[in-house]
Amino acid sequence: MCNIGKIDKIIRLVLGLIIVTWGAITMNFWGIIGIALIGTSLMSFCPLYALLKVNTGCKKG
């Protein structure tokens, strides 16, 4: 199952890496949000998108 397109994946991955790095440097909970962004990027699936019936690029099969 896929509901995240290529551009969305790249944006999530880059933002996730930035947020994880910032969270690690400042030692706060924001790193967890970054991990979630990286995870959804790597899986090409976002549960929130599924609930909202959003698809940013993957073809429905």
C-alpha cells in the first residue's frame, strides 16, 4: 500500500533528518516527530493520509 509520492517522500525525509538532528542536539522530544517523518517516507505510507483519503502520487491498484 502506498499513498506518498516521490516529492512528498523527499520532503519528509529531508525534514525528518533535520528535525531528528535538531532534537538530538537540543535533547528534546522533537526527534520523535522526525523519526515518524523518516519512517513514513521509507514506507511510502502515511496513516494520516489514509484517514483523510489523501494520495500524493502513488497509483491506486
